[in-house]
Amino acid sequence: MKICFLSAGTFTHIQPYIDYFKEQGHEVHFIALSPSPERNVPVHNAWEGKEYDVREKSNKYKYIKAAFRARKIIKGLQPDIIHAHYVTSGGLAAYIIHHPHTIVTAHGSDINASVKSPVWRFLLKRILGRAAAINVVSRELYDKVLQLGIPAHKLHNFNVGINYETFFQHHASHAAPYTLKMVCNRRFEPVYDHMTILKALVLLKEKNVPFEMHFVGGGPLQEAAEKFVQENGLDKYVTFYGQVQNSVQPGVFEKCNIYIYRPLYQTVPA
């Protein structure tokens, strides 16, 4: 099956979806509505002109221009499925493209913030109403989309994040002497600012605080993080696992007693 993923080029959550469907043997393409880093599948740039930061409000209109270019790309690729991410950007572009087999995934603020606006509330109903299927990542989002009048049979709630119940069932014991055993599974990308965590580890080392740090996940900044660890003598405290399957992660979690979540405050604002 040929699948085209559609989102802003720097949308952080897109890569795990790309990885999963590529590993399942599908032909996967990524259509970037704004400048994108290199990925492990063909990247088709729908944006034009100079590189720009999609988070700037002055650049919002470029989504519309990119959507029309994406429509031409789609016509050439002829995918079986379009999977658009983030309703107010990828979803809006998918609405313009109007492919009959379109899936739209809502991630949070694209629904939570936009439903407060009469204009966006109207657009959300149109975008989600046209989609063949809608994926939400929480029960809260599921309920809010239902309140927009979207039929329940089109809604699918798949949370691809952390199952906290699983984590707490497998955390390491707190037996003395207590050691900080920390895990972070955010991708090594600028938005997650791993360097702040690494600098904090240097302080723990200087203060002789017993600790272990486990990093799960890959990304473009992993090499820089590994170099920092080596240069600051943190090798024996820090473990890099790279990209691993979700089913493997609980095995890392059970070694740890602290989960570090680096919040994503703003990815692709509405």
C-alpha cells in the first residue's frame, strides 16, 4: 500500500508513524507543508520560497499555498491513503486536496484551542466531516470531536504515547541507598531541549548525587548529546538506546524510578 503522510515539515510526532508503516512494508512518502529535516522516506516539499518558521503567525497563509502544491504532488504519486496530521494544518491541506481515502489525526491543541474560535469550529466540522476516518490520541479529544457532530463510527482513539499505568507497575524499587534512575524517551530534536537535561546531569555528578540516565529514541541531535556525555565524563552514568520498539520500552522503564517528560509547548499552533 502507498501511504502519503502530510504535515508541517517539523511536526515532531510524524516520525513514529512513518517508521511504523515503513517497517510494515508499505511504500511511505512524506509531504512537507513547511521546511522539513531529512527523513528515512522520500520527502516531497510542498512549500516554496525561502525557508521559514511555521510557528510565526505571519507565515500561516503559506499553508494554503503549500496545500495546492501538495495536491499536485498527490496527483502524481496517486497514493492509496493520505494520513494528515494536526487538523488545523495538515488537516486543512487534506481538505483542499480532497483525496477520497483521507485519515486525519488530531493531536491536542489543534482541537482544544480551535474549538473556542467560531471560525475554526466551523472549519473543524468541514475538515473532519470530509475525512474518511479520524484518529484522536485521547478520550478527551474523542469527546470534543463527537461534540462537533462527527459520527462516532469515523472516530478511532489510539494513544501512541506513554501508558502511565504500565510505567508505574514496572518502576524500580526505592530501596536504600537511593539512586536517581531516570528515563527520557523524547526524540533528540531541538524542541525537546535534551541539553538542559544533560547539563543538569553534570551538576548531579559534581554534587556526588548517585544517578543513572537512560535515553530512549533517536533523532538528529543524538550524536551531539553523545559527544557532550563523553566530553563531560558522564559515560558510566548515561545509556543511549537509540530508536526501539514501543514494546521494548517497558523493559527500560522498569529499571528506573523517574520518568522525565520534556513538554512540547508549541509545535504547529492553530
